[in-house]
Amino acid sequence: MTNVPHAESEDVSRRTYLANERTFLAWIRSGLASLAVSLGVGRLLPALLDMSRGTFLLLGVGYALLGLFLLTYGSTRHRSVQAALAEGRFEAIPPVVVMGLTVAGVLLSLGTLVILMF
């Protein structure tokens, strides 16, 4: 019976590390999706619609920058959370990152909406 608490804490620790790994993979998926959208908006849409590339290119660059940020920050975040877990502490995501991603997402969404409407 004395092994049960140890086994439970090991299981919780294992699940926590695996959750961090799944979160890292979500950062990667989101970054790659954003890069795919940048290609679609910046290159494919203007060609399909036979329109000037200027606005589409600007929006595509925005999605590409978001994708690059998600890929690089996701890797950095994964390493910092791994270190925090090893030390038994919690690593919260900085509010400035949450706000920056929210603002970027809203601006890119509004830009996409404007292009779709006109």
C-alpha cells in the first residue's frame, strides 16, 4: 500500500509532461496552419480572383509572421514549461503574449473579412 501514493504522483507527473508535449504540438500545428493560410491569401487568392496582389500580399505576410511567431514561441514555451515542471513550479503564459496573439488574430481576421466582402 505504501507504493500507491508514489505511483499516483508518478502518474500525475507523467500526464503533466505529456500534456505539455501535446500543447507544444498544438503550437506547431497552429503555426503551420497560419503559414498555409499566408500562402493561400498572399499567393493563391489574387491569382484565382485575378486581382492586384497588394492587399493580399500584406495580409499574407501578416499570417506568415503570426505562423513564425507561433512556431518559435511554442518551442521556447515548451522548454520553459519543461524546466518549470522539473523544478515543481508552474509557468504561466505572460499576459502580453496572450494580448499580442489576440490583437494579431483580430486584426488578421478583420483584414480577411474586408477582403472577402469586397
